[in-house]
Amino acid sequence: MSEQKVNPQESLQGLAQGDFSTLDALQNLIAVTFEESGLDPQTFMLVRMAALAALDAAPASWLMNIAVGGEAGLAPEQLLGTLIAIAPVIGTARVVSAAGNILKAFFLAGVLAEKAEEKQAEDGE
């Protein structure tokens, strides 16, 4: 077991903002499930996003997955196509909710980017 001290409040705040770097276990779980799935990176991320929509996931969950999906080369059209494809299964209410949470995730990304720029400017002074 690790002797490293983790600040629970900081970890929870980071999770709420889509920062999973404080929780290595989650990152390891994602890496292992990707390897075990046998899927290519784009398909893996589209499946994860379909699950997020089905679960009515929070914007922070979308933020992290959209960022990784972008790294995997996913286009916004693929995400939209996935939401359209699963609408008959999960219902239009979940798809509309997912769309709202995706927009909130983009807003959250903008806020986090602004805070990072401000911090960088403060550190550079």
C-alpha cells in the first residue's frame, strides 16, 4: 500500500473538475480496460461516451472523456453520430441531457484554461 498522503478535498475538487491525475487508480483502470477491450482508441472512446450518455454523467466526466477522445482523433461528428445512434435505446431525454452536459463540459474546460493561464501569468511575474 502506498505511503503517499493524499488530500481528499483536493482530490475530490480535481475529480469534480475532470482532473483524474490525482487518482492513479482510475487512470490505471482506464488503461487496463482499454487494453483488455481489444478495441481501437476511437471505438473505445465512443463506447465510453455512449455509456456516459446512458448514465446521465456529470460534465466533469464528459470533460475528461472528450479530451481523451480528441487525443484519439475523434471528430465532434462522431460523438453526435453516437448520440443519435443510441437515442432509440436510451431515450431522447438522456440524449438531450448529454448534449447539455457536453456543453457544460466545454464551458468548464474554458474556465479551467483561463485559471491555468492566470496562474501561469502570476508565476511568471
